[in-house]
Amino acid sequence: MKPKPVMRTPRSYQLTRISALSALSVVGSFIHLPGPVQTVAFDSAPGFFAALLYGPLDGAAVCGLGHIATSIVNGFPLGILHLPIALGLALAGAGMGSFNRKFGLFPGVAIGIIINTILIVIAVPALGWQATLGFLPFLALAAIANAVVASIAYRSLKDRIPF
């Protein structure tokens, strides 16, 4: 018996879903969570969802673009540091997608939250150590909230979306 061929997603579909989920990140960037820096928002949830449902590449793209969108919406409060933060969030999305595929939902979500929270170290030059440590609980709470929203959406839709 010949094995069933693996269906590949056309690039146009992948680009469309990355674009649509990135647009949702822009919408999420307007929904702020309490915190001293306005870039704490629901911008990561679509990226985390993309990572869980579609994998590391989509998750990285949407998470990175989502943070840049949030930074633009809020006037770049941390200046040029938003670029390495966006790369770090792309890493969080890629890690979440990879761990979800290899180890399951909980480890994937955990690694995304951990990477997202550790990125606070990048803000030390702009905020100083005291302010950064004061900002840490807000960032951790936001990472958890984004991951929970993404996990609920993923669990609800994973069997209903064809690709």
C-alpha cells in the first residue's frame, strides 16, 4: 500500500494567513493590559495562535510583526530596542510552534511565555534595573493572558481549519 502524499500549503495561503493574523495583532495592540509601558497588549495572541496551529514559521512572522505594530501604535516608547524585542518575540513564536509540535500544547505554551517574559532584559538600557524588575510582573501577566487566549482559540479551532 502506497503512503498517502503529504499536502503542502500553497505559499499564497501562508502569506494570506500571516497577513490576516498580523492584522489581528494590530487590533490586539489597541487592547492594553495594565502596565507602566503601553506596549503591553494583546498583540501576541494571534502570533501564539499561529505558532500553535500553523507552526514555527507562521508564529515567528506574526509575533515579530505584531510587536512592531504595537510599537508603532504606541510611538516606540523604548526606541530602537523594539527591533531586538520583535526578534525575541519571533523567537518566542517559533519556540512555541516547535515545542507544540514535538512535546504538546502545555510545553509549547510554557516556552512561549518564558521567552516572552525573559525579553524584559532587553529593556534594561532604557528603563534601568529597578524599573525593569518592576515591569516584570506586568509583562509575565500579559504573556500568560496572550498565551491563554491563543490556547483557547487553538483548542477550539484546530480540528475545524483545513490548513
